[in-house]
Amino acid sequence: MNLIVFDSQLEACFVWQEMASVQGLTFSSFQDAAQLKEQVDIANILVIDQSVLPTGFLSTVADLCKRRPTTQVIATGGSLRIADVVELMQAGASSLYEKPLEERLIASDLPTIIEHAKRREAECEEFERLDRLFSGLTVREKDVLNNILSGTSNKETAKLLSVSVRTVESRRAKVYRKLEAENLADLVRRVDRLEQLQHQFGSHRAQPQIPSALPHRNRPPHFPSPMTSRKFIGC
């Protein structure tokens, strides 16, 4: 795990470096935003201070949160308004800290931020794996899958798709094999899980065609938004 800091103030960088050392994180810091786009693609925890982005700070942080849902983005600054805090948290920022930085507060929060980063990374890997499995289905196999999920029998599916029952059975078997599902309940759980993870990780790239919501059951609830800090600036 790494912690990458963008802050023009060396004193603040030293604070984050000490915190990273205590937690066993790889640390690097930059005094300007020239390498921000490059570093965000490899950051597990990314700290961005207002000082490196005197203009466009809010929009840049919001864009980074959207582009990199696995990265824990922490915003810091000495002149953030309450409205700024609300906007950044809604955009997906993990935490916000007012300057001068309170080392005790950061030390208390950082272990939770690290655990959240690890969990998000694991969930992203799970999403990519399920995405690959689902992408391996042919269009005809996806048609059969939709009918399986809607509770349609093999005979009815054959009529709907204008194929033989044997063909439906063959495609059904391939769906189970390709999605590594042992039974119907397992198959439904995999599709549901892919839909859930898609809300978190699918928006930053091309999305696979997931079967539509099932008519006889509710769509699974969305996952909660990223962790919010206990400290709200100005409150």
C-alpha cells in the first residue's frame, strides 16, 4: 500500500511521511500538481492540498474520485468552506482535514482509511473477475441467462428464442460453466454481485451488458458511499 501526497508545504508533507512510516506505507510527495494525473493511477491513498491547485481544486478532486474509485482521496486545505466539504464528500472524498493538520486525528483515522482502501481494492479485483466471466458469454447465452433469471422454463425459452429445447439446455449448461455457478442460487448471487459492484467500479470504463432487473424480485441495494471523516471543517 502507498500514500502519495501533493502539498506545497513541506511541514505538512513531513506529517504525512511520519504517518506513512508508522503504518508501513510506501510514501512519496510532490510540491506541485504536474504529476498528479500520473500518480493517481498508482495511488492507494492520495492526499491533495489546496496549495497545489489554487484554481479548480473542487472539480479536480471530484474528477479524481470518479476516475479512481479504488483510491482513497483525502483533501486538505486552510480555506475550505462548509459548502466545499459537502461537495467533496458527495463526490466521494474519503476524508477532509483543515490546516494546520492535527496529527492525533490523522493517526486515529488512518488505519480505518487503509482498511477501506484494501477492501475497495479487493472488491475491484472481484468486479474485474466477474466482469471477465460475464463478458465470456455469447449474445445467445446472455439471452438464455435473462430467461433463467426471469424464471422462464427451458420449453418456454425455446419458443421465445425460436430454438430447440436441447439447444436451450446446451446454452444453459455453458452459462453455468462460464460463470462458475454450481446451481441456480449461485448463478443469481453472481449476477447480483456483479450488478452491485458495477455501481462502484463500472462507471469509469466501458460497462458490460448486465441482465435487466428481475420482474419478480427487487434490485439489490447499492453499496454505501466511501467512508466519511469524523471531522467536518467549520462545524
